[in-house]
Amino acid sequence: MAAMAPGIVQLHPFAWNQKLSKYVKDGQLDKAMQLFQQMQREGATPDKFTFIQAIKACACLGALQDGRLVHQQLIQSGCESDVFVGSSLVDMYAKCGSIKDAWRVFNKMPSRDVVTWSAMILGHVKCGQGQKALELFRQMQHDGVQPNSVTFVGVLNACASMIVLDEGRCVHLQIIQSGLESNVFVGNSLIDMYAKCGSLEDAWIVFNKMPSRDVVSWNAMILGHVKCGQGQKALELFRQMQQEGVQPNYVTVVGVLNACASGIALEEGRWVHHHIVQSGLEMNVFVGNSLVDMYAKCGRIEDAWKVFHKMPSRDVVTWNAMVLGHVKCGHKQKALELFQQMQQEGVRPNSVTFVGVLNACASLIALEEGRRVHQQIIQSGLESDVFVGSSLVDMYAKCGSIEDACRVFNKMPSRDVVTWTAILGGCAMHGHGREALKHFEQMCDEGVQPDDITFVCVLSACSHAGLVDEGMCLYASMIRDYMIPAKLEHYTCMVDLLGRAGHLQEAENMVMAMPCKPHAAAWMALLGACRIHGNVGMAERVAKRILEMEPENAAVYVLLSNIYAAAGNRHLCENVERQRKERGAKKQLGRTWIEVNNEVHTFVVQDQDHPQMIEIHAELQRLSGLMHNAGYVPCTELVLDDVEEEEKVSHLCHHSKKLAIAFGLINTAPGTPLRIRKNLRVCKDCHTSTKFISKIVRRAIMVRDANRFHHFEDGVCSCMDYW
Ligand code: ZN
Ligand code: ZN
């Protein structure tokens, strides 16, 4: 009393407690803690009830340090052995993530009730220790304590997180026996558990039996259907809930938008957007992010931008949705710009951003840009992330630097099947068959299980390097040792492998023996092999087969007419071309990309729009003279590869790849290697002339075509003319 200033009327502890519990109840937790301190300053002695309220406030705030202080005071006051106090301490420590402290209190408690046990169970679920939560649940019943609705919610969450359907069904039985099935919280958790364990039928049974449903019940059903890929059903539920007068919240619309995004259902997405605007949820950042993502995934970049501009705040998820959306829609250059912009606005990229940006660099062959991104990854400490690392390996390989890809690969602290597949794909693309086989062996030694994509990569590496016996062995081992059934991609690789090596009959037998309906891709590989080996008879047979399946496949006509042309039969060659035009099969336009001074330039066949066209043509003219002197003879018979309206020789100079090479030569310093990407396979004449050019101008020229990489240096190509 002496410590008290005169004149202050001391409140009875009951009045303090009443005020305290009101703050806690209203969620004014900071005020509650201030009051708790004030009360002690003013000399009031906290009782059991005061402590319980203070601990509750710490639990909701997640304030572990404050909680420990309250615990200290509580020990001094001698209230520790009380079961209510003990339970709230356990709850506080569990909610603050300190399971160890929770256990310490729990073990010291002289008696425990259902609240104590439930707090322990929920704490373990929260820390991702579902198994331990289930053990506690069993132990609790063994000790004769009856579970209540909170306990069941915790245990069902544990089952959901571990995807243990049988365990979940047992808990459901106990719930029915205890008469708690009609409790709305328990019902919601049951739906959630069944949906997460993949049993929508059970979720429906519970849902239909519920006497009353709230927004959480509907959300659990909607999210469950989204997760199981039943987006249409999720949208129906969304409609139905509103008819029944339940107002959707942000969780509902985020779920429904995800369904629209993954189903690329733009119409439905717009309809949901309309509802969002009406319900005033548009300003929620999660909702905004899902809207941006939905429009981007549906290919509506402009609509994504509209939402993006309207958002009051944007986080890394918003920017990622935009970056990935632009990558997906083919606006890769724009994706890289967005990446710069997000950083200017102070948003730090995360691993998802980096994976998206590396993907853009890889498809643009923007090696220098890729190197800069790599630097940023190192600075942000994400280099050891396995997803980021795998994307780096992939980016370097696809940008033509298999050396950098190997360097990153060797430095990675851990590698998964995606990492190994990236390096194997790189080896395949660069024609490094032996290295691919070595890597594959190493991968198996390190205990990483290859998947079907890994085999596609390693088989195509064998095919590009002409390793027939090795490829056959691997293919057999895939089916026999790894139990991976051969898919179309594997058959296509094998047909390619056999066909290129000249085993045409075996290749044809392989296509005929395919159990899955022979898809055109496998026949196309065989037709390509017929071209390499000049087998006109088989080519006609194969072409007929493909055209039965895909009458508008222009590539078939092109290959066949080239085969006739190479065999010297100009008449048949022209026949095929006429047929192609009659059937309206349009050739794909040849396109080439080159990165010069950090910018990617695009060229199409006979491109006349480029501002430097006069210089480019002058350079081609100059090269053509030098090539002629060096013994280059243009091969006119194969001119049909990628030109829409062919006029033979003159057009050879206009193949998009040659334009890009000339452009690269005049805009870079002598000796700079050129990196080029092409959407089609390199034609034979472009291949030959690039070999000449690499020798004449003493430059390394790297070309990534639809199939693989060609490194031209000093008159030789790394593919050894085997492509
Ligand atoms: Zn060409
Ligand atoms: Zn080559």
C-alpha cells in the first residue's frame, strides 16, 4: 500500500479482470497486456483468472517472450498447479511454436483435462507433427479423458495433413458415437479431411447431412473439388452457396479463381470477377493476385494488367503471376522487363520469380541476361535452392553454354530428379551422348530414381550421338528394371535412334509394334530417317500413313518432296508440292532469334522490315563471294525446308537464319561468338553455309534448332553432320 500514490482508488481485482477479459475477447490484445502491467504497477495482485487472460493474450499475439515472463510471475504466485492455468500455458506455448515448453508444463501438471490434451494435439498439428498428434489423441483416451469438438477438429486436421484416410474414417466413427457430428466446426473439419484425402464422396455425405452450413463448410467443399481437378463442380458449388444465401469470402473466390485458372475457363473467370466487384472483395491482395493469375493463365494479359493497375498493394505473388503469365503467353522479353520493374519498386524476387525469369532467358537464348539473373540469385542466397539450381542448369544448357550448366550442376548441394533431367537434357541437346550416359550412371549410383522424362532425355542423347547399342540397353532397362512403361516420346526416340543409324526396317517394326495408337510423331521420326538414308519406297509408305492421321501436316509434304528432289525426281517433287497446296496445308514460317547487345532480335524469311536490311544484304553478298571462293556450292534441291514460296537459289540467301547471322556479324566485335535460336530444324544448305561462314569470319556460331544445338567452329559442326 505504501507504494501507492495517495488519492488513487484501488480497483478490486474482479474489476481489473472484467476489463482484461473484455479486451481479450474483443481482440485488443496489446491493450490487454498494457492493462495487465498497469494493474501490477498499481499494486493489484493478479489472481488465477488474471493470469489466464494474460496468457491467452500472449498466445493470440504469438508473443513467446511475454508469455515466458507471465509464466515466471505465475510460478511466484503459486497458481501453477491449477489445471486451467496449466492448460492455458500449454496452449500458449503450443501456439507460439515452442512445443518443448508445452511438454515441460504438460509433464509437470498434476492433472489434465480435455482442454490440456486438445491444446497439445493442436500444437503438434500446427508444427506439422501430425503423427505425434494422433499418438496424443490415443493416449488421452487411454487416460480416460473424453474428446470434445476442439479435440476432434485437431485430430481431423492431423489426418488431413498426413493424408491418412483410414485413420480419418476411424475418427469419424468416434465423432458419430460422441454425438458431435452435427457440430458445424467438426462437420467442416470432416469435409476438409475427406477432401484433402481425396474422397469427395465421403465429403459429400458429410456435407449433405449437416444441419447447418456456414461459409467454411462451402469453402471446404469448393477447395476440395478444385484440388481434385473438378473445377466445373467447384463453380457449381459457388453458385449454389449464393443461392442458399451464404456470402462468399476471399477464401471462396481465391479457390474458384484457381479453378478457372487451371481449367483455362475465361468465361467463368469473368463471371467470378463480376461477383468479386459486387461483393467488394476486389481490394483484397489475395483476391487481386488470383485474378491476375487467372487472366494471365487464360492468356488474357491485358485483363491481367487492368487488375494489376487497380490493386492498392502488390506483393511478390502479384509480380510472379505477371512474370509467369508473360512467359507463358510468349512475351518473354516483357517478362524480363517486369522482373526489372518489380525490383525497382522494391519487391524482392523469390525462387518462383527466378525460375520464371530463367525460363524466359532459356527460351530467348538470352545468355548475358541469364548470367545477370544468376548474379542476383547468388546475392539473394537462393543459389542452393534445388528448383532455382535446376532452372539455372537448364538455362545455361539451352543458352548454349553446357560448360556453365555443368559448373552450376557440380556446385549444387543437393540434386533431385529434375536437376539430373536438366543436365541430361542439356547433354542430349548438345550431342554429348557419352557424358549423358556417365551422368545417368552417376544419378543411379546416388540413389535418385529416374522418371519417364529422364529416359526421354538420355535416349535422345543416345540418338543424337548415334549410340545405338547403349540406347537399346537403356530402353530395355527402363521397362524391365524401372517398370516405366514406354510412352509415345520413348518410342519416338527409339525410332529416331534406329532410323538415323540406318536400321530403317527395325525402326518401322518398332512403330508398327507400338501398343498405344501410333501417333504421327513416331512416324515423322521414321520419315526423317528415310530422308537421311534416301529410302524413297519406305518414305512413300510412311507419308501415306501420317497423312491419313493428319492430312494438313505440311512437314510431311516438305520432307517427301525433299526426298524426291534428293533422288533426282523433280516431277514427283513438284507433284507433292501441288498436292500440299491443294489440301491447304500451310508451312510453318521460319523464324530466327539472336541476342545482340543484351537485346533479342527476331528475323523471319525474307524479312525486309529490319532497319539495317541494306547492311545485312551487303554483308550476305560479301560472305557469298568469300564462300564461293572457299569452295561452297549451294545445294538447291533441298531448298524447300522452311520457305513458304520457294524460288530456289536466290531465296537461300534469305533464310531467316542467314539474315540473323549477318546481323550478328555486323553488330558485334570480331571474335564474339554468336548465339542463335531457330523454330524449325536447320536446313541442309544453312548448315553447310554456316560451317563455311564460321571458318571465313573466325567466329563460333551456336544454333539451337527445333531438335538440338549445333556449335559451328572453324568449318566444322559439333553434330558432325548427324542431325
Ligand atoms: Zn535454311
Ligand atoms: Zn550441326
